[in-house]
Amino acid sequence: MWLDLRGLSTRMMQGEATEIGVLIDEMRTYYANDVLGRLDGESHGEDAPMPTAMSIELGKRISARDGAVKIRIFSDFPFRKRAGHPIDAFEQTALEQLRQDAARPVVDVSGTLVDRTVRIATPIVMGPACVACHNSHPDSPKQNWRVGDVRGVQEVTVRRPIEASIFSFQSLLVYFAVVAACGLAFIRMQSRQAAVIRHMNGELAQANAFLGTVSAKIARYLSPQVYRSIFSGAKEVAITAERKKLTIFFSDIKDFTALTERLQPEDLTALLNEYFTEMSVIALRHGATIDKFVGDAILLFFGDPDTRGVREDAAAAVRMALDMQAALGRLNAEWRKRGLAEPLEVRMGINTGFCHVGNFGSDNRMDYTIIGAEANLAARLQAVAQPGSIVISYETYALVRDIVEAEALAPIAVKGVSRAVVPYVVRGLSGAAEADVIHGQVQGLDLFLDIKALDAGSAGETRRLLEKALTALETRAGRERPRAM
């Protein structure tokens, strides 16, 4: 806006300087034609000054008023008795350009951001009377002038601060003042709103941090699949259930009651938590939904809220159980080093069938779990399993028979199930290599052998020790045989 006002002020000053130059030219023409012409006719020309001299004196008077307008008439051919005047670069350029093209005034605009100076140079052209006078005057430095020659230059200079022009636009200034006031009010309002928004963002950040902490804590009480489905909105937090075909896993530690009597509560708590942690990691790796821990028992199921199909869910449950038994061997070896005399042995049961799964309880307290006879059957299969073994139902065996080796047991009767149930004990995966970890403990023997951990040197030493143990056993058997006879 300021630059536009400066340009507008410059154009106004140029117009003003041009009009002043035109007025001086008209006055000089009138003086030469109508005033001096009459005096010459009455033979009084000697008493009146020449037109150019009159213009010079008039310009001096106007310039002496210390105003915004300066007028100067100069030539590079002054009369001999008239004092010369220094010519600056603009004036010299104006003389040269106007003698080449007298129809184009020479304009120079200068100044700063707060003021402008406009200089306009127009030619003083020789007329017939001027030519006759100058060519015959004894003080004229040149006596070969012709009509149309540029005798000198008339320069009009206008200098004015920009603010002097600005106040001419009173309505515009009022408009700008109103706009500025509105802008300041808007900025103040925006500043207040920004402060309010920053405060709200701070509170939201604190609330989000608190909710993040709370949700992280809540996640420890829920299975990850259930946690994700609830917080993503896939499942409603309401008392509801649906009937689905699931694969249920149930495990229990043999003689856990006797173990609680042998161990101090602190040691028992640490051991049980370590066991549950390891089993949970394995369960989540295979995609199981952790239902609950009941004392030393674990209840898991496959098929909800995530499922890969009934067959794949059953296969994942069996693979998980085998991995759990292998991990338990490693845990027993570690616990043996800490002083646990008897190893933990776990019975596991797996069944596949339809159950109701969902939220059960009250509006104030609910639990995501499964109910149904098929869940009870998984617990019953665990009960008939030998310590350290995995027993599955025929329904599960039919789904995984192509990937496992299993042996049928005697049929059992289960309360709530009208049919006879044929259990199958899992021996391992079909075509699987020999176990990487061999472990066992009987009176006088504590064995834990990790095949993968052996290098060439330790494998040879292990072989030597095992052969020495076999030789010792055979020697003892040979000594005891005659006694038996």
C-alpha cells in the first residue's frame, strides 16, 4: 500500500511540475508577443526586460519562497554580462537530449521511502523575434541562431514528503484505520484462541498419556486379541455371546498342592509366574486367546476373536502344546540349578467343538470366556493324561491326523457328553526329527540334553560321559543278575 501511495504521489508531482512548466511557457509567450510587442510598437522596448530574463527573475522569486516548487532557467550559452550558473549532470543530460528531441521532456524522480523529488526539464525554443534579437545583440555568445533551436532549458523541481499526499485521502485513511483496528482485534482474538487451544492440547496430551498408561495396564488383564478387538471397536463391551467351533486347551501341574507345601510362598510365586510367563509367550506366538489362569491351571482357546479356520486352529493348538512341553524341560533344568528337587510335570488336554464364547457376567463386571460341554471335555482329557503328556479328543485328532503321531487310549465316559470319548495321546509331529531337548529325572538321574547347544568338542565329551554311564549301568546289572537267581 505504501509503495502504491508513493507511486501515486510521484505521478501527481509529475503532473504538477508539468502544469507549472506550461504556465511559465504561456506567461513567457504572452509577455513576448503581447507585452513586448506593444512596447516595441511604441518604441519603449529598451525599458522592458527580455522574455528569457523575465522568466529567470520569475523563477528566482518562486524558488526563493522556500516552498516545494523550484523553477530554474539556464543555458550553456549565457550572455557575456550575465553570471554563469553551474550545470549538474541531470541538466547537462537534459540539454543534450532536448536538442536531439525537443518534443520529449526529460524527467528525473528521486527520493526515499518517505519523500519524493521530481525534476522535469522542457526546452526553450528560439522563435523569430528571439533569433533576431540574439543574433544582433552584442553580448550574445552565439549569433547564428535559427528558428527552432533549443536556446536553453526550463527546469521545474517539485519536492514533497509522501505523507503530505497521504492526508489527501482522508476516507481511505479512515478505511485503513478501521481495517487495522479490525485486524488488531482479530489478532488479539486469535492469540486468545491459540492460548486456549494450547491449554486444551496440553490437557488432551495429559489425558492421552493417562489413558495410554491405563490402557497399557488394562492390557495385562486381557488377552491381546480381546484387547485389540475392544479398543478398535470390533467388539462391543456388552453382555453377549455367540456359538462358535473352537479348539480348547487345558493344562494342569501334577501334584501342585504338594509343591505348595514344599516351597515357601515367595519361591512358589516366583516359580509360578515364571512358568505362566513362558507359557503365555508360547501361546501368543501360536495365536491362542488366553482365557484365564486358575491356580496352576491354564485355559486357552483358538477360534475367537481371531481364527485361521477350524483345521488350522486345531493344528496350532497341538503345536503349541508340544512347544510348551519342550519349554518346560528347559525351565526344569534351570529350576534344578536353583534347588528345586522335583521337576514340574504338566498334563495337557485339547478338544475341538462348539462352545458359547463372549462376555458373561453383569453390567458392572463381566468376563470374556467360553462355556459349554466341550470346554469341560478338554479339562477331563487333561485329567486322564499322564504327567508330561498331551491328550486330544477324536474330534481334534481328525483335524490334525496328517501332521501328528498319536495313539488311541481306552474310551472314557464324560459327564455331560452322551457318547463315549476316545482320547489320543500325542507322541509328536509326523516326520519330525528327533527332539532337540532330551530331559528326564528319576531317582539317581537328572538328565537335560540340549542337542543344538552342543559343539564338536562338547558333543564328544557328552558321548564319552553317556557311554561311561551305560557301562556303569551294565556292570551293575551284571552284578545284580546272579543275586536274582
